[in-house]
Amino acid sequence: MNLKGRNFITLKDFTPEEIGYLLDLSADLKAKKKKGITGNSLNGKNIALIFEKPSTRTRCSFVVAAVDEGAHPEYLGKDDIQLGHKESVEDTARVLGRVFDGIEFRGFKHKTVEDLAKYAGVPVWNGLTDEYHPTQILADLLTMKEHFGYLKGLRFVYAGDGRNNMANSLMIGMSKMGVHFTILAPECLWPNKELVDLCKDYAKESGSTITLTEDVEAVKDADTIYTDVWCSMGEEDKAAERIALLKPYQVNKELMEKTGKDTTIFMHCLPAVKGNEVTEDVFESAVSVVFDEAENRMHTIKAVMVATLGE
Ligand code: CP
Ligand code: NVA
């Protein structure tokens, strides 16, 4: 499998085989790191990390993964560069592309990461935009594969804001990898129809299904219940409205019990607002794998950089 020179903007651009390859590479790099073995596949490379929005996991994962493989990461926060203000995205991309070997972008408009990829001439990796968060999905898939031993045929329910970057990206990733995917949310927070239709095509190919529902009974038989914050970064002013809409979809003990299984796991990309989208008891319970997901961010981000930029 050769992914050299590729951008990582959304999982729409990757086949199930390519996603499977990135997961296998992540598992391999993780096993090596546990034995104290790090690589040198990014030796001499310089990596720009652009962050318009804050981050704990994504930033730290890119930094540690880059250093583990011999690269130098450079953090460029929102007040450090003029991106889109005094200097256009197109010009910034062309400058950074001359200086760096790879560029990570986290920020607001999805178009910004697309434009960086268009003009930089080096691999660009999406560390989250308003619409998509693809590196998180690799970590989530790896976590599920580690936990269950397989992906195809698993039943996955996402409860909460069904039209945010996580819901969109999970729907793409799960449908491509043959995981049955349900959005459990009020209809006004369902993902856009165009993306749902696209993912229905992926699901058809992989033998899975996509369901959109307002009915909490849909969690029956779920292997995974996933949630995310009710207000994503940049939407803080919507708090009251979202709490009113999403309270019935909180992941609590009662919802977990509705699966009818004692093997269902709880997942969350973090950071979490406990008491809103998830209760403290579920978050802290034995079925919660949230810190495995968080750790797997590093191993999967490393795999993305090694696959697209490594020697
Ligand atoms: N899950 C995730 O992307 O976390 P950060 O916002 O801390 O990077
Ligand atoms: N939907 C969340 C994800 C954070 C990792 C946000 O965009 O804030």
C-alpha cells in the first residue's frame, strides 16, 4: 500500500483497504512503542501544526508522534500567523509548503484545510474543522478493533449532536468499514442529506446500514454507544438551545441498559462535559474506553504521517 504524498482531509478520500492499512500500521507502531522502539521514518522532516482552535489530544499527538519518528514539529497558534487575515490561505500555504514537509491544520472552515492542501504542495492533515475530524475516527476504529477483535458487523450508535464534525466523520468511517451506524438525535440535528446519501452508498458497498432516528429504543443491541459535546468549539452561544434539545439523548445508565447487552462499550472523543452528554457514572464505568481512544490518537496520527510522508 502506498499513500506517499497523500493529503488526509476526510475519510471520503480513502478506500476501506487504505483505512485498514492505516489501522494495521497504527497497531504496529503502537506495539513497537510499548517495547520502547521508536522509528526514524520522518528523520529530518519539519512539520507545521496550525491551530485556530484549542486542542489537548490532537496537538500533543502530532508533537509526540513527530518527535518519535525523528521530525521537528512547529506549533503555529492562531495569534502566531496571519492565516486568512493579513495573508491569504493560498499564500500562507505556498510559503509553508516551501519551508515544511507536512502541515497539520485545525480550525473553523473546512475550506481552509482544502485550500491549504490545494496550494501547499506537501501533505496536509486535517486535525479538525467545523465539518470533519478524520484523525479521531482512526483512533476510534483502532480502539474498537482492539476491544472487539473485528469491525465488520458491529452495531454503533452515536447519540447527541448528529450534525457536528464527529457525527459526520464517524458516519463516513463506520459505513466504509462495515459497521452498522445509527444517529440518535432530534431530527433538526441530523446530518445533511447529501452526506447521508453518500454514506448509504459506502454502507451498501461494505454490507452495513445507516439509520437516523429520534427513538432512544434504537440503542437495542448496540455494541458501542458514542457521544460528543452538545456545543462544539465556536458554538458556545447555543448552549441553552442544545441542552433543551438533547437532554433526552444523554448517555446515562438507563440508556446503556437499553442496549440489552452487558458488553456495550462507551466512547467519547473528549473533551467531555459530564452531566450534559454523558453522566459521570457512565464516563467512569468499566465499559468506558475513552482513555484508550485518547491514547490511540497518538498512534494513529503517527501512522498517518509515516504513511503519507515517511521514508
Ligand atoms: N478529541 C480531540 O480532538 O481532542 P482535542 O480537542 O484535545 O485535540
Ligand atoms: N465536536 C467537538 C469535537 C472536539 C474534539 C468540537 O468540534 O468541539
